[in-house]
Amino acid sequence: MKETRKWFKLLALASVLALAAAACGDGDDVTDDGDDDNGAATDLSGESVEVAAVWTGAEQERFEMVLAAFAEETGAEVSFTSTGDDIAAVLGPRVEGGDPPDVAILPQPGLLQDFAGQDALISIEDSAGDEIDQFFSAGAREVGTVDGELYAVWFKAAQKSTVWYNVNVFNDAGVSPPTTWDELQQVAQTVSDSGVAPYSIGGADGWTLSDLFENAYLTMHGGEMYDQLAKHEIPWTDQSVKDTLTVMGDVLTDGDMIAGGTSGALQTDFTTSVTQMFTDPPEAAITFEGSFVGGVITGETGAALGTDADFFNFPSIDGNESGVVGGGDLAVLMRDSEGGKALIEYLATPAAGEVWGAEGGFISPSSDVDPALYPDDTDRRAAEALVAAGDAVRYDLSDLQPSEFGATSGQGIWGLLQEFMRTGDVDATAEALEDAAANAYG
């Protein structure tokens, strides 16, 4: 996993994330020959292309719209395989068996490094290098590069510093979106007094807890210390970690303030943590998660964005203005097929981002995707927060770690923060995090 540490240069890519929805040019795209065209022009009639990704539900449906647009443009037959959250467990055996999909969408940069180290990926320099250079900022090439070789298109960005809420519950309780952590606690108490649990926590998916930790840590201690912790240059027993866990405890360790209580939250997955906020009557009012929550709301509930559901930016803590945590999904070529190469090229063009962007729940890191295409104000506002954050943006910390510490269900950061939610023991959690980090880093 030593190579994984090279991903820490991603922490400097704030400017890339900040371009996620920047206003841009006229949206013209190019094909291989450089002529104006809004997509791939290769005739792939008779070709079959398989794409694998973690997406299910509304996200899968919207990505399949992107694939349908590619199929219509090229004549290729495209199939989608949903791997579930643990994509490595699905792709690993297929790679070993010599039967990988043509294209995979990896949700963590550490997985890109892992598969590149296994010689499981094919360079996309000839397929999409020109498009990446034309339609993305310079840092996007670095995101998809391992040991000097371009392997990935950064297709989908996530703004992970949004806090979503049920507008009607807030109105009934007579509260407004808070801007500080202290105000958040006051709002939560008032909502609770009105008869609705304030917090909805998807604790069964440990990554939701790590996202909360990352936002709190970045806000409390700033980008420089965040970078040091991400590189394991300071230990997880540092007082900054303990102080952050203590603040997280304001939300995670008071079962009376959480839908289903602490034990119930630890059995609640991410999607349910969103949908249960918009049942009749609502089971909760507030959830901490990224811009992609909007896609779950529109795809899985009857709530309307901006009317029934909205978000506020992660609040400041102790007078420190919040930063922005970002993440994203990377498209890689796993089979040397003409169809796979053409799809990778297409995913690097604004045309692909515009298909999903027009449906909502999506932010493109391409500088040529016009934010005016986003169908609702929430997506535009999430993108604007990335732009406004500038150098304060940091990549998701857990995704940058060796996978056994940072991005594996039930262990490492994810599993230990679940245990923290059960116990509330700050010192024991910090020590366990440090032990796990030390083991992962060797």
C-alpha cells in the first residue's frame, strides 16, 4: 500500500473541485479529429460494452441514461453491472479470472492505485487524454494518473459538506438553517421539543460517520492539519482528533436526538437515513451528507427539492469557518476493447456530464459543463460552495487512506467510528484509530 500514499497529492486539488460547476464556454465538444461534436462519433454497431459501478436506485437509472446516450451515438450495445458498495470484492475475482468489465467506475482513488498496481488497468492517454486536457482543469489529469500514466476520467464529483433538512419540519418548529455548531444544537433541541427526532444518521454505512468526522476536523483545525492527519504525519491520538470526536459526540452519542436511537441508527443505511426524513409523518429532520442526497430525495421520495427539502452548508465551529470536503468517481478502462475506449472518451466530454446533470443529483468536474443545465437550485448552490471554498477544499480523507484503514466496510475508520457511536469513548476510539493506521501504514 506504499503506492497509495502518492494519492495525498490529491489534497492539493482544491482548485479542481472548485471548478465543478464553474461557468464556462459554449459547451462545444470534440471528437478524435478535433472537429466540433457533442460526443463520440465512432461506429460501434455490433460491439458490446459492459460497465460496472457501485450505483443502484436513482443513481443507476441516471447513469444508464448516460450509457443510453452513448449507445445511441455509437450503435454499441451497453450493459450495466451494479456491484454494490464493495466494488473491489466484485472486480478482484473477475480480474484474476481474466473477465473484467470493459469499464469500471471506481468510487475511491485508493482503488485506482490498487488496480493499477495489479496491472489491471489500461492507459487511457490515447483514448481520452486530449479530452481531459481540453475539458478539465490541469489537476483532473493528476487525479487519474498513477506513476505517470493516465488511467482515469474523473466523471462525477461530490460536494460532501452539505447538511440536508426537512423544510416543513423546520417551519413547523419555527427554526431556520443554522450557520454555527452551537446554533445547530439549539435548532436540534427545538425540533426535538416539537416532537420530531432532529438527526437521521445512516450509521450502518460507516462512511457517513467518516464524512461527518472529516467536515468537523477540517472546520475545527484547518487544511494544513487535515493534510497532516491524512498523511499520518500526526497520530490519531493527537488532541485535535479527540476534540473532533468530542464535537461529533454532540450528534452521535445522544440516542434521544436520533431517529431510532443509537442502536437503530447503526442499523440504518444511507438511503434510509434520507428517505425516513420525508415519510408521513417524518421520522427525522436533519442528515449530514453530500450533494448526492438530492438525487436520493428526488428518486426515492415524493419530496420536492427547494420546497420540502433543502440543505445548508456545514456550520462553523468555535468561530472557524467551514471548509469543503469533496470526493468523486473515476472511470477506468479494464479491457482493451474498442467499445470501452470509446466510452471512456465519451465520459470525458461535456456531453456525458450534461445528460446526468440535467436530471439532478450530479455535479460534473468538467469545466465545460454549464451549471445552468442543473435542474434545481440545490445542485447549483452545492457547486457554488465548491467554487467559493477555493483552497479550503480537501479530498475525502478516508478515501485517501490505505483501503484496509480508510475505505473498508466494518473496519478501519468506518468501523471504529461505528464503535464510537456505540460507546462514546473518545480516548479509546482515538487509540484504536491510531493502532489501525499504524498497521495500515506499516
